[in-house]
Amino acid sequence: MLSWLTEVVDLATKNVAEGGGPFGALVVRGDEVIARGTNQVTTDLDPTAHAEVVAIRRACNAIGDFRLTGCVLVSSCEPCPLCLAAALWARVDRVVYAADRHDAAKAGFDDRRFYDVFTQPRGSWPVAVDNIRTGGEIDPFTAWEARPDRVDY
């Protein structure tokens, strides 16, 4: 475990030297590193291109499955809520990280507001989230449930 954490911290440090953000991630299955990812938010102009998400995407492509059961997500820093949600959807077995959210906050990456937003009433969120019914809003789910060849996730 320590060698993976060392590798991912080195990966994050190298990414900074190459113009990316200070985050790196690995997806590991058994003794094998399936995929590596670095933060590419500013380089790709993609706010979802966090290191963990990049690594998860690459790992899924590498194994040909959207499920990463049996895998460990190793991150240079405590995953933010976006990355934790991605890990949950990918069904990794475990998440391990080196630096924590407080270390990241000291460097200007303060995710506390994102952790806190879900504990607040929606009316106080920094972005409006509104439910507007159309009359046909459940049609996609009805179509999904009717497909005998669907792949449940």
C-alpha cells in the first residue's frame, strides 16, 4: 500500500511540473495497477477531470466494464465529493489516500463547501436546483424497465 501511495504522490507532483493540478490517482486490482490518472481540470478545461475520475475512466476502459469491483482507488489526496461519488458508482472495494482535505485547503483547494452543501437546505445552495415536472418525466425510466436486454447498474 505504501508503495502505491508513494507512486501516486510522485505522479501528482510530476503533474504539477507539467502544468496540471496537484492530484494523482491509481486504480489497482490485486498487485496490478490498471490505470493512472492526474488532475486535468485546467489543461482539458473540464471541471470533472479530477485525477480519480480520470483513473476510473481509464480503468473501466482497460478492463471493459463500468464496474471496478475488486479494485482499490489510491489517491494522492482525500477524494472530493465528486470523486467519492464516482468511486461509489464504479463500485471500487476501497479508497485509500495520502494527504487529507485540510492539506488541500491550505494549498487553495478547499472542498469543505462541497462537503457541507449537502447538509444544507436546497434553498441555501450556491446553485439553484429545481424540480420541474413535464408530464413525461418518467418515460425514460419506463422505457428502461421495459428493455429485457438492459444492463443494470
